[in-house]
Amino acid sequence: MRKIYFFLLAAFLFLFQNSNSQVSLTGATYNQDFNTLALSGTSSTVPAGWLFSESGTNANTIYTAGTGSGNAGDTYSFGAASNSERAFGGLQSGIITSRKMIVGESFKVAVLPNPSRTSFAFAIESNNELRLNIRIIDVQGRVIDRLDNVSVNSIINLGDKLKTGFYLAEIVQGEERKIVKLVKIP
């Protein structure tokens, strides 16, 4: 029996490998630059189609322009001083975690923290007013938790009663569907 669970876990990890973002392109070439990011100081303005979120005790809605020489946890506009050639990134620390997301035509989901010892905060944004359905599924395909008729542009906390392990969160809005891997740690 133990071998079967190990095999299922290995298959789950192999089939659902982590991907930070995906963009489907058809036809034309796509180019992206971050040259509109702040050159100095702080800002909350990001290029069209991008957003970021932070979690932790020093989390906020702004990023800091930097050269990459600092070591403080934050979301950054990296680049040489006064140079418009920028990169969008972040440094994680014990008090802040930064996440960046590319925005496609569908709704956006960020899950923080992940992995988590307690619950997962689902930040869901959409221009569509259709309500969402969220299902938490374990490695055996069982629905462990479910939340239906969820308002968009909100933060939902789920998973506080999950046991240690790997899960999938399925978020559905109309015909659009997103799958996010969740890791609950002891």
C-alpha cells in the first residue's frame, strides 16, 4: 500500500511541475521590456499586463528602484543607476515574500504563502464580474474543500484545516480555469 502512495505522489509531482507563468502566443512575435519601471525611489506603477503582490510583515503595494547591491527583502526595479534598461524582480527575506504575475486575458490568481504552515490566501483579480468556484483536490483526486460563488477582486483564505501534503487548487470562472499547486508543511 505504501508503494502505491509513493508512486501516486511521484506521478503527481512529475505531472504537475511548477511553472511561474505561461503566455499563449499565436502568430506575431511578443517582446516585453520593463523600461517604464521607476529609475529611482519607489513606485506602484508597473507595465501594462503585469502585477505584483507581497506578503509578510513589511508587505506593501510599492516596489523600489535598485541596482541589485542591496539585500533587503522587497520587490525591485533592477538596473544601473539612472539607466532606463530595467528588470522586474524581488528578494525574499524572513519578513517579506514578493510575487510577480503576467496578466493575460483571463482572471489572475496569486496564492500566498505557498508553501504554508497555516492557510493560503488566494488573491483573485478579474475584469469579468462572473463569480468563481474554488476546489482543493488532494493527490488521490478527492475534493477536500470547496468554495462556490466567490466574488472576484477579493482575497479568500482556505486550507487552514489541510493536513501536511500536496494539493491542487482549481479556480474556475465561466469557461476559464486555473490550477495552482499548494504545499502544506508541518
